[in-house]
Amino acid sequence: MTAKEIGERLRKLRGTQRTLAEVANATGITVSALSNYEQGLRVPRDTAKCRLADYYGVDVGALFFDKNYTISVET
């Protein structure tokens, strides 16, 4: 998957109910890094991938590697 595709998934998971700062505080990832991931400027390292998948309650493999994985977010 490309950085852009990963960024789109991460933005969708965060939705409008959470701020970057909230996700950063919960995962130990900086706001700057999260912003770069969501904008598709950088791909998270493996440790960040695990933290984000755990935080959002999704499978790390499906989230970052499965092109057919569909993100559904409750509003």
C-alpha cells in the first residue's frame, strides 16, 4: 500500500470524533508524526503501526497491508 492509501485509512479511522492530540496521547506517537502519516507524507514504522492498530481495535495486517480491507466507522 502507498503512504497516501495508509493516510486515507488513518484519517477515516480517526474521523471527526478524535483530535490528532488525543490519538497522540493515547498511542505515544507525536502529533507531527500522526499528521505526516495521515497526509501520506510518511509511512509509520512497525511499532507505530502496532500502536495505531491496537488503539483503533483493528488488525495491523488488514489495516496496513490488505488493499481489500474496508474501514467502517461508527458516527
